Amino acid sequence: MTATEPVRSGDTYDAIETWSPAQLADWQLERVRHVVAGAAGNGFYAGHWREADVDPRRLQSWEDFRRLPLTSKQTLVAAGESWTARGGNVAFSTRGTSGEPLVVWLDAAESETFIVPTMRGYWWAGFRPGQTALMQSPAWHRLAAMEGHAVLRLGGNAAYYWGSGGPQYAGYFMDALERVRPQFVTTTAPFLVSLLRRFEDDVIDARAMFDSVRSIVAVGLPLTGQLRAHLSDRLGSEVFERSGTQEGAAADECAMHTAPHIHADVCHLEVLAPDGSPAPAGARGRLVVTKLHDTGDPVIRYDTGDIAERFDEPCGCGRTLPRLKIYGRPESSVNIAERRITAYDVRTCVDADPELVGRQVLLVRDGNDGDVLNVAIEGTEHNAAAIERRIHDQLGVERVSFTWLGRARMAWGFRQVVDKSEVQER
Ligand SMILES: [Zn+2]
């Protein structure tokens, strides 16, 4: 049986989900050797490896693999087209929030490859043949671009509402929800929060609005456990977190919601400590992506800059695929007294209060105070001392300063760190 041959017994979609760690490591090593051998003729990688004095033909083990030098957005942007396969016909540009955007091309074969993990992830979230999925379009992310294909191939119906993830499209979404009556919704976490507010403002019964919906797959923001539970409860539908990167990382939550399982058939994901060695499971580090197919542009040991953590202990669902949580990009974090604090970390401390969960939380970058964590929270002041205590206890930060943003409601977005001047302008 091949890795991605559907099993579809119970909750499992295909065979790779329950392989032993050794079987998966051996299979991935073969893929990595194949991909590296293929990229040896690529102008950029050949030069990059020669400079580091590594011979890709000698790659026999994971130790050999880890000797390959990292690449980054900066090196690939500087390399122009020399690193690409030049055969793509679908392009995605990265957001460019950390510098110049990188354009990643997919060819038809690679698009095909990435439909399978989407089908698997949707299967885990409960999508079944005959059901209808209501999705966000246009597809702003390469993983989103696979959604329609995956839904149709699973024997379902694909529906799109007009507009994108901005809160101004909530009306179009609600209109589609009422007419299409989907069992499945895929969207962004910020859009779900915007919807809840719209329901509140217009006194709309959220559960009644979502009564046909069983599952929601949310992307774009790492969900705290409390926010996921809050959204699931308010909408009466189980919310699943999906994550990935334009460069090929892909992961989906199972029904245990312990952290997304990596789609290990398409990507090998490393989490590296500052010295470049593998960070142990349960420790944070930089997310490094290697694509496992020789389709599209080769992505080999690409340092995304994302802050991530691996969880290697078995999941209660029975799947052996390792799990990984992406906490954010460097620009969605601040350094306080030499600790890297992500907006997710602070949201965890804020969301622990049932009165506060779902409120927008921003980290405020202030050039002067390197040891003070500046947190801006939407709404009127509530239990600040308790939040501060949790930040002390959980994040080890001594000095916290709060700005309460009052009644002005802000659009939830992907950006979670702002400059001080932006908060003052509000
Ligand atoms: Zn699981």
C-alpha cells in the first residue's frame, strides 16, 4: 500500500497516518534523497551547496541532510529565478511582511500533490461525500487554492461567498450560509471573530445562523485553546485549526485538538534551536521546510523564520504523524528581556479570562523599553492584575504595561504587533 492510498476506515483517511515513526523517517529520507539529487542540477542549489562544501550525492542519512546549509527568503529573492524550476503555471506571492515578497510557482503536478493533504485534513475535520463546503475566495494562499479541488474529489459540493476575509464581507457570507446550508465552512480565524461581532451588533443568533454547519476549518492565526473553544461554542460547530506556509508546510488538526498533525507525505519540517541543531520536542525554534516531491520549485531546508514547536508524543486520535504548532512570524513577536514573546503567548494569558476571550490583543512595539511588555487590549479595562500575573507566571516577563483601547472595535487581522504611534492614533 502506498502512503497516500485512501483507507478511509473510521476517522483515518490514508495509510501514512498510522505508520511507525521509523517507517515514516525511512520513507521521508528516501524522498529527501530523491529531491536533493534532483536539485543538484539546479543552478542556485548547486552553488549554495558547493559554497558550503557539501556533496549532495553523498546524502545517506538524516545527519547528512542536516549538513545541507539553510536557505532563506532573502537568499532566494536574491537568487532571482535561478532557484526555481521555471515550469510553473500557478504563482503565489508571500505576504512580504518581513521584506520583499517571494513568488512561489506551482506546476500542475505540484498542485496535484498538495490536494491530497487538503483532502486528508478535511476528512479529519469530518467532511464526507455529499456534503457542501462554503469557502472563502479568492484563494490567497497555496493551501487555500487546493480547497475546491479537494472538496470535489471527496465527492462534495464547493460553494464560495462573494468577497474575502475582510469584516465588510460578513453580510455576503451570511447570505451564502442561509442559501447554501453548508455542513462545512473554511475561512480565517479573524473572519470568524468578525462574524461573532456582527452577530452581536445585529442581535443575530449565531448558532441558528450556523445550524447546518458541523465543522469549521480556520486558518491564518494560531488559535489558543480558549479561543477555539469559544468559537466552537458560540457557533455550535467544531473549529479545527489548519496551518501551513507558502513554501510547502502543511498541517491540520484532528478532533483531539492537541496541535495540527504534519502532512508528512508532502513536507519534512524541522524546528531548529538558535545554534542550528534540532530543537527537542516541546521546545520552540525556527521552522525549516523541505518539500518532499520533485514537482514545482525545489524547497530544501528553507528557513521560514516562523516560530514553531514540535510535539512528538502520541496523539489520542491514534495517528502517529508528528504534530507542530506555528506560533507566528518574527514580526508577530517582540523581544522582552531577551525572551521572544509572541502575540499568541499573550493571547493565551488574556483568553484565560472568559470575559476577555475573543478580544483583539496587540503587542505594542516601543523602541525605548526593552524590558517592558506593552499590551493593547480592545475594550474597557478588565482584570488587568490577573492578566499581569499570568504573564509573569507563564511567560516570565516582569514588567507589563496595558493600554485599553476602549469601545472602538478593531478589525481582527493577521498583524499582531503594532508600533506605539499606531495605538496612539486610534
Ligand atoms: Zn491527533
